[in-house]
Amino acid sequence: MSENRRRAAAICMECGNALAVQVCPDGSVRPIGTGTNCSCGSDAFQVLESSGFPDGDEKRSRHEA
């Protein structure tokens, strides 16, 4: 079951906290380690999209051209 979920970063829509979440195949989002809600009590999250960097380039310095 958990193999169908993907991990992502998300922002709580109520308080703005950044959280690690699991995104389920049905589109539901569950915080990792805090139950089903943010610590503020909200269950509304905006999943952040990937950075757009190709694999392995996330660590590249901003100063590299």
C-alpha cells in the first residue's frame, strides 16, 4: 500500500508551516509524523512541485554558470 504513495514537501494553507507529506494515489495528502493534520489543526495543504533541476543538480551552487 505505502509503495503507491510518494513523498513530497507541502505548505499548510492555514499557518504556512512546511511539512513532509505522503501523497496518496487518490490525491489525498497526509503529513508524515504528525497524524492527519498540521500541528495547527488544519488538514489543507499545498503540495510543492519539484525544483525543476535535473537529477543530481539540486546541490549546484547559485554562483555556478
